[in-house]
Amino acid sequence: MIEIKDLSKKFNNFTAVNNIDLVIKSGEFMGVLGPNGAGKTTTIKIITGLLKPTAGNVYINGSLMNRNNKEIKGIMGIVPQYSNLDKELTVYENLVFAAKLFRVENYRNKIDELLDFVELSDFKDRMTGNLSGGMARRLTIAKALINDPDIIILDEPTVGIDINGRRKIWDILKYLKSRNKTVLLTTHYIEEAEYLCSRVCLIDKGVIIQDSTPENLKEQLGAYTVEYFDAELKTAYKFFDSKQKALDYSAGIKSSNYTVRETTLEDVFYNYTNRKVV
């Protein structure tokens, strides 16, 4: 459904995206995971036609993507990192405006369904500027779904949202996953990628460093981790393919400050980049 070939983007002497290749199949829930400044948002802007690449191409459903390709944009729903809502309109009026842009038929019924889906029916007459952060993000998602898109692209959809609001958004995204929509999610929340995505692409400094399922990425590194203080009182990590091997290794650690646990995606990312995802 989405094919990225030899994609690069430079801003003067800075390379934000460095010759990446990526294929996302129809119905796949793909997560692009990386720290701030890794190149996630730049890649999204190119995929959605907001930025022109320095080199390479993006194909959507076999068609070359550019900012003038209205046919492709008609099958996409986009949740940008920053709000695209009109704060001077009510919740309902924002969705009416979006529906008319996409020439949605019977849009009143569609809007009622979406408001119920994102749990905003009781707030449809509230001015958008008076919504909480989590409610505003849910409205942004509803707006992106107004045209019933085949492809849904979300750029850091839960950034700055409290844990309760984040969990509600996760429920919405899980439902979209069950509908076999093609979903591309960028995030720097490890647990978000691990919880939602069937496949994860790790990106750092504009380069894709790993691409597989969360389970495969952890198994390749080692299913179990021994985390401990070394002789210099710095945190060290050792990875093992079985819990018994991890326990055997921990028995020889002189320090009492150690933990044997299951490996996480954060361990995978830290191992390949030597820095935390923050």
C-alpha cells in the first residue's frame, strides 16, 4: 500500500532522512519508533505530500505521491503532530467542515457515528478551543476518519496527553487495526509501539536501523535481560535467549543491585543506538 524508495531529505547541510527504503502492506499496522529529531515527522510530511524529497520517491497504492495528487489524498486520513482543528468552531462544526471538503454524502450520520466512536457525542456543541488535550486529539482522529480512508497516518498522536487520554486513543487505534486499515504510526513512546503495532521500524538520525515485529526484534537481541551495576556503578545489560541462562549469569554478579527481566523494545533501541528514546 505504501512503498518508499531511496528516500532522502536535506535541509541545507543537514540530512533529516538518509536514503531509506520501506514497504508497508495493505492492512498492516506499522510503527515508526525513534527519538525526537530522528526523522519521523519529515518522513511523514513527504509521504503525505507536504514536503518534496531531495531524492527518492513515495508510491501510494502504486501511484507516485506528490502534493497535487488529489486521488491519493482522498484515500488518506492524516493526524498531524500539531492540531489542525479550528478553535473558533464547535466540535460538530469542525467535522462538518472536514466532511464538506471531502464531499462526504450523508455526512450528518457519519459525524454522529464518529462522535460516538471517539466518545465526544456529549461535547459536540462545545467550542474546540475549550477541549482538553486528550479530547482535542480524539477529535483530530475523528476528523481524519471522516472520509473513511484506506490509509491512516498518525504523527505522535498521544504526545503531551495524560495516561487516561492516551489509553482511550489506544482503544481507538486498536479498533482501526481490527478493521484492516493500513495504519502508519510515528511515536517515541516505547509502550505505544509495543502495544499497538504488528511491525516496528526503528529509525535514528534519519536511518532505518531495524525493521521487524516487536517479538522478533526482542528475540534477536535476547528474550531475557540482566540489568545490573558494573564496577564503575554504571548500568550494564546482558541479553540471553533463555531465563535460565540469565539467572545463571546473574548468580556470578558481585553486586546485589541487579534485575532479571524480559527484554523490551527500549532495550532493543538502546542496544542499537546507545541512547534512550526520549
